[in-house]
Amino acid sequence: MKNYIIPSIVAFILAGCTSKTNQTTTTTTTTTTNQSVKTTVTPDECSTINNLINGYESGFNSIKTDKVNNQFTNQWRTNTHIIGATCTVTLNKSEQASYQCQTPVNTQTQTVKSHQKLAKQLRQCLTKTSWFESQKETANSIYSTFVLDTKTPVITLSTNQEGNGFTTRFEIAPPLGL
């Protein structure tokens, strides 16, 4: 029973505010240490990611809500949250937009599990369209980066130790070619 709670929470987070109608599902089963973990990714869950990627071109205008009062940068809160409850859109000095979310996580075990589950769901959604994933792990961090080409935004999922806890960040940022 416990094995289905985390994937259900991640699926709920990825689903965002999308509705579920006439969906087909892709199911994969992974076996780890004598336990079978079943992950189901629906088109609606992938559509949230795809909508964010497509929103890059317009500076994520469709998901911006109120502007953050900050004298150093142009930043807005959003109505779409991949992780956590605080996501923002930021314009850099070159007027390029990026979408960022972050959430604190208490334990290293919980951090690694949630990072790997979200990375797996991203992989299932993005590799259908030939995105390349690279992953780097150290004793205190995990980075999963998804790249398609030099014109498409880069997606980064990172988990780092900060003090006694951990923080997971999700970002869609300008492409590598810019």
C-alpha cells in the first residue's frame, strides 16, 4: 500500500489543473529489491509538461498571476505548479523567460525517491519526442537535465542538500544555444 502513495502524489502534482477526458495510458513496471513499482503516466500529465514547454515562447504569459515586488528582477507567481506550491516566471536581462519551482524535503531517502519518480515521469513524457536526459549524482545532490536541441528550452530537475534539509528545484530555462 505504501508503494502507491508517492507515485499517486507525484501523478497528482504533474496533473496540475488539467481535466481528464478520453485518456489512454502508458504503463511501465520496474522491479527493484524484490518489489514491483507500477508507474502510470497519462496524456494529461504529459500535457502539463508540454504546455509549459510550449509556454516558453510566449514568456509563460498564460500561467503568470501576480507580479512579485522585487527591484532587481521581473518575476511573477504562477498558477501551474510541477512541484511545491511556489513557482515563478522570471525574465533575465536579455528578456528571456524561465519557469522555476522549488520545494523543501526533509529526509535524504524521501528526497531521492521523489526526485527519481519525477525524473522518471519526465523521461516517459519527453523521450517520446527524442529529448536527451543526462543525470549526475553526488553525495549531496542529484541533477537530471533534459535537452532536445539548441532552440528548445532546457528542463532541469535538481535536488541539493541545504543545511540539515534538502531542496528540489524544477526549471524550464532558455535553450543552450542562446
